[in-house]
Amino acid sequence: MSFTTDLFHKNYPIYLDLHTHTISSGHGSTDKIIDLVHSARDRRLTILGISDHGPATSGSASPSYFRGLKYADRHKEGVRILYGAELNIIDEEGNVDLEDSILENLDYAFISIHPPVFTPYEHLDLTETYIKAMNHPKVSFLGHIDDARFPVNFEKLLMAAKDRGIYPEINNGSLMPNAYRVGGQKNCRILLQICKDIRLPVLLSSDSHGKKNVGNMEYIFPLLEEIDFPEELVINSNQQLWEKILF
Ligand SMILES: [Zn+2]
Ligand SMILES: [Zn+2]
């Protein structure tokens, strides 16, 4: 089965991917927004979200890049384009690396922990740090909280997210055989089970760096099937839900 066909999983059709990176994330990919749009078009996504790393990531774009996104194209090649950011949590107080005045102009944001920008120390209550970070405007999604290097209390964090209308992502990159994050398989199962139990929707993300993996959720599908995760709680498959969250 080709990759393009895989996107249209019979139970979990993927209409959007909101976690993608362009050359502006500075990770060695030279692909631009338009290259990712072409991938999204070829894979029949309805919505592509660009979420480059916040400015604290070495080599990433400056605040003025994010400020200027409000002037960028919103539709191209039949794909609706949204502009967000993958913010870095920069300290234990949950501060992030874009000012609220810039965040207000974005469509959405992830909050993520990426050492060495911020390396949590032992015994820090990271759950509280995430909860503080959730107070910034436009934070809609928790980025790869499955990473076992930075443990959180999943039940507490997900209940706090639910109270605030914020959703966890299930990150395909965390589940890849060569993933550099740790514990993805085990922790994504736990996350999905809790979300099923408390009826909290999840966002499936490719975390594609460049055009190659835009819309690719191939390692997430087996977990959804194993847990019999309800389709109506998958934001990517449920138009009513994504419209409520994003627009
Ligand atoms: Zn990340
Ligand atoms: Zn990312």
C-alpha cells in the first residue's frame, strides 16, 4: 500500500496535519512552506499547519518571522494553510519563547520541551510547569509529552488540559523505530487510554521536518486500533471538532 493511500485509514481518515517544520526551523531541512503545501495537496489533506520551532531553538526563525505570518498565503493548491508555532517552554515557570502579542496573531501553538533550550532538573514538578505554560494565548496542543526523559503525571496534566480546552498530540515521530525521544510506544498507549477514558480528544501529528512526512501517521494507527480509540475523539478525522478548536 502506498503512503498516499495509508493516509486514508478506513477508521481514522487524516484531513489535517498541524505539526510540520520548514527550513525556518533550522534543522537541516531546506524545504519551504510551498514544498510542504505540495505534499499536503498530493496526500489530499484539507488543512496544513506550519509549526516552526520558536526562536529559542538554535538556528530557528526570529520573532519577526512569526510576526509576519499573518501576511502569508492562507490557501494554495487547494489546501488551507494555518500558521502556528512549536513553542519552547524556556523555564520552570512555564514561560515560552514568543511574546503574547505575537502569539495572538498565530492560529495555534504547541508547547514542547526541547533540551538544551530547557533541561528540566531532577525533582522539578514538570506537570505544574506545563500547566503554567498552558496559560499563554493560542496554546492549543501539548507537544510530545510522551517523552519519558521528562516525566509528568499524565492523569493530572490531561485533566488540566481538558479544563482549559487544550489537547495532547500523539506524535508519529515519537513512535518511529529511530525515534530520539524515549518511551514513545509505552507512553502513547497510556496517553491514549487515559484520553479514551476521560473523553479528551487527541491530535495526531507527523512532526515532519520538511515535506517528506507531511500527513504521515503510520506508526500511530496500530496503537489506535489496539486501544479501539474512538474516531470521534481524533481531531484530524472529525471536522466538527477541528472547526471548534481552530476557527
Ligand atoms: Zn518538538
Ligand atoms: Zn516538532
